[in-house]
Amino acid sequence: MHQTNIALIPAFEPDRILLEIAEELKRMDLEVLVVDDGSGPGFSEIFEEMEKEAVVLRHDSNRGKGAALKTGLKYIRDRYTEPYAVVTVDADGQHRTADVMRILLAVPAAEDSLILGSRRFTGKVPLRSRLGNVLTRLVYRAAAGVRVYDTQTGLRAFSHKLVDRLLEIGGDRYEYEMNVLMALAKDRRTIREIPIETIYLDGNTSSHFDVLRDSFRIYREILKFSVSSFAGFLTDFAMYCFLLALTGNLVLSNIAARLVSAAVNYTLNRKFVFQSGAPVGRSVTQYAALAAAILAGNTIFLKGLSSLGWNSYAAKIMTEIIFFALSWVMQKHVIFRRKEVYYEKA
């Protein structure tokens, strides 16, 4: 059966390069769907011209890239007959038509997978883009247990089999694309990367990405863990200081403080951070074993620093920093684990 290939382009206040993109994609026998995400009257001429080359859907106000993508996906799902493949393309000219076709052609062999056009970040890449991608890559690897080189690429392809799932995933702005990667990792979907050329026009000045606001949206799930851990640390440190002043016993103060903070941390992580569905009995037992192991190591390390002449309070802070990473890894990948996704790299 013939497969229809569809290019979905979310656009907010685009320049005329969007017309060139649509023309090129149409010449490659792709059906082009553009979503005007509330660009306003000043851009109506571009979208009116665009209607000669593509179907244009419009938002009355700016709702975000994620919302625009989902508007397009709903339209595709309701109006196209299966089988079909969708490729999402950015409106700023950063994706070569040849690369669009390369990842699109990979879809039939991996119908349940997400295909990413993965930039290598060689040549002249704006510093904020280079650093942002490195940070996001590391955060995603730590959170999802999956290696993806370019987590922020907007060039993505998938078959009709993935559309319903993509429409279920939350997020209306830039965080949506990261949420997709997180959700597919949890679903154990295959994520495949195909290298593409890295193109930044005019230093990426056309990007509407707000570094602070949109970075917060992308990293919100990760930040929740940090807040939970910090709350546990504050509880632990406050109890430690209080008991140390009361008893003068370093070991007893550290053990009692750890017991209280462990209960606080477990509750926050299970309910709000990992939103785990693991049975309470199992996760409590595992968490208690982890807490006991960390407590032993924590106490030994704390005494070691104190014996080297460290101030008791400074030693406590250093010990917590060192054991933070171990605690996170064990909670994420053992106690509140999400099963590993199969990852394929082209």
C-alpha cells in the first residue's frame, strides 16, 4: 500500500525562507502542513502565499511549539488514511531538504520508532546552542537512562503508529519535545538518530527560544528531584545541627538526622519526582536498604573527614555532596526505575 509522506512545520513569526522550504518539500512529493502559531497580522502575507504550497492551520494567539505540533498531528490523524509518515521540520531553514528526506526514508523500517535528525554541532555553532545541547544531553541521559546525542533537534520522523501516543504527551511549548523523549523512553520505544548537517543562520537569531523560561520548562522534571533532595538536605542538616548542639555526639546526631531526612526524601521522590507506581512495600524496603547503606558510608566518610581536621559542619556538607550522586542513581534506576528503552544509533 502506498505511504503518504507529510511534512509538518510549526511556525511563529517566520521570514520568507519558510516559503522556500515548503516549495522544496513539495517538489520532493511531500504534502506540506504549516501551523501558524499566532504570528499576527504582520505575517499574514507570508501565510497567504504559503497556502499555494501547503495546508495552513492557524492559532488565534501564540500557544507554543508543542501546541502547534499537536494541532498539526490532530489534523493529520483525522484526515489522512494509513499508512503515512510524518516529518517535523523547523520553519527557520536549519534543516536541509536532503536531510529531511534521509530521516523520512528511515521510517518504514522502524514504524514504531522515533527517528531523530541528529546534528553533530561542528563548525560555527552559537555558544548558547552548543552549551544548551551539551547540558540537555547530560540531563536526559541521567533522567531517562538513554543516550541521545541531539535531544533538541526539531527534525523528527515517525509513522502513523506513533501519532496517538504523541498526542497524549503533555507540554505546549519547547518542553514538549523533551517530554516526548522522556515518554518514549518510559514506553521502551526505539529512538534512532541519523546524523544531519548543523546549520545556524545569522547566529540563530531567528530562534524564539527563551533561555530562562523555556529551559525551566524543559528541565522542570529534573528540577523537582533537585528540590526534593535539597529539602531532604535542609531537614538533615537542621536536625544534625540541633542534635549536635544538644548532645555533642557527632555519630548519634548524624544517624538521627539521616533517619528523619530519609522519610521526607522518600515521600517527596515517590509522589512528586518519579511518580512511581512501584508497590509501596517493595520501594520502602529498597529505599530503607539504600538509606542504611548510604548512612553507613556517609558516617564513615564524615568521621574520616573529621579525623583529618575538617570542621564538623563543613565535613557534613562535603559528605552530602559526595553521596548525593550515589543516592540519585540508585533511586532513579533501581527503586523508582523506569525500564530501559532500546536505543539505536545510525
